[in-house]
Amino acid sequence: MITQAFVLGAGLGTRLRPLTEDLPKPLVPIFQKPLITFAFDHLIDLGVETFFVNTHHRPERFAQLFARSTYRDRKIDFHHEPNLLETAGGIANIADSLGNEPLLIYNGDVLTDLPVARLIDNHFRAGNIVTLALRSGAGPSHIAFDSGSGRIIDIRNQLGTGAPDEFVFTGIYIVDQKFVDLLERGVKRSVISIFLELIRRGEKLGGIVIDQGHWWDVGNRESYLQLHRDLPSLNFPLYPVNDPDWMSSVHPTAIVDPTAQLRGCSVVGADCRVGEGAILEDTILWPGAQIASRSDLRGCIVRSRSIASGTHCNNDI
């Protein structure tokens, strides 16, 4: 079992701008629940007790949401990065807080019910320094993997092996203390460059293909909206454990005029107001958004505390 996890929260969310201008991407709402809390719930189900989260853009938003630096009575150890360190630098930045046990890394912009227990079992059984959770099928295929040896053999052909990039890196992986010891403190560096060094040196950089479950990279507005279309039709048993109403289309604190129409996959967040005769079709309202009477919004995302009026189609407001 692994009891500590590093959930990456410091990215700038450039693919989701302008939505992420005043809200870090890991905190964007999925129906009525912040994205990062899905990762926490998933990891708690695996036995994780301590979370490390790095921050950069709008760190005060994390402090507002997790005022006691806890989630479901588990400690969250926030590490702010005034200058972005990328993933390897971020791991190095928390090194002094880690024990000797392996660390599970989890990208803060993915949502999944991947059976990560298989990854953990494989890591310990194979004795790898790092083990990546991979998927085949849809997604950016950048990983060349030898299923016979269980080793990663190339990434985006940067080692010139010519091996086909057949697998998607899920952003979920396990690193041993030996890996953490390789990292330089205070140095901005991609974890991929370290992985390539390990392959060159013949270290045990392993992988396991896990195609069970669901996996979404919530990276841009199209994938964000599609996720809201997909989730209602799926059985997602992991996450309602502490919030059975997280997939409600209208938050209990929202006020929607009886003459307003909600069509398709529309979601109204906490403390929102939707005025008389307004039409929302496939539109997501973040907490505190206000929609003026007789507005017509289709395929839109309205940010927290924003006010929308008139007619809009496929806009971020």
C-alpha cells in the first residue's frame, strides 16, 4: 500500500484560458465538485493518507477551498512555487517532507476511476524505480512500451529507437525514493527528461497498460464540456461516497426562475441566479454566476460571479 501522493496543481491551465485566468485548472467545477477532489477521493480509496499539492497560479483559491489544509480528514501539504519548477522540480521541492516509502504522482487535470491498485501491485512486484500507468486507444500516444519486459523503451522517439508510440501516459505513476534522490532541489526540470535518462542507463522504468475504467484529460473547453455530457450516462461508484449530490444539474442554493429553460447538459452551480425566460442549452454556470432575464446561452461556460446577458453561442464569459 502507498500512503502518500503528490497531486500536481501548479499548472497555468493555458489550454482552458480564459476560464483559468482567476481559477487554477484543478479547481474548475465538474458538475458541483472541484476537479481535484476527484483525485483525492480516488486516492483515499486506495489508502492514501497524506496529500502533497504544488501551487503557482492563484494559490489563494486553494486556501479558500481547503481552509484547514485537509480533505475528508486527510492532511494536504501545500507547497507554493513562486516560479514554476515543472514536475521533476516540483517533486524535488517536496523531497524533504517525504518518507522513504514510494510516492504516487497524480496529474491534477485528469479525472478517472482507473484501477490504480494494479499499478501499485505491479510497481512493488517488478521492483521498478518508476512505474507509469498507460492506456491504449484514444488520447495522445507518446509512449513506446515493451509488454514482454514491462519496460518503457522510448518517449516520443526522443531516444531514436524507432519503436512505435502506441500508448497514452495517463499522468498517474509511482516513484521510489531512489528516483527522488536523483533530483536537484530548486531546478526547473521536466520529469520526462529524467525518465529518458533512466532508460539510457538501463534503470527499471516500468509501465503497466490499464484499459479498464474511464479516463479523461480535462485539458480544454471541448473536453470539459464533453465530460459533462459523458458522466451522467456512466456508473461512477468511487466519488459519490462523501457527496451523493455532486452530479446535480442545479445546486440547492441556486435560484432558477420557473420560466427559465435548462436544455441538454446544462449545470447551474452554487449561488447562481437564472432570470425570467432565460434559455440555457449545454451551458455550465460556475458558482455565483448570474444570467439576466431572457438571455439565450448555448454551449457556453460562465465563470464564477460573472454576469451574462443577451445571446451567446460557444463563448466563455
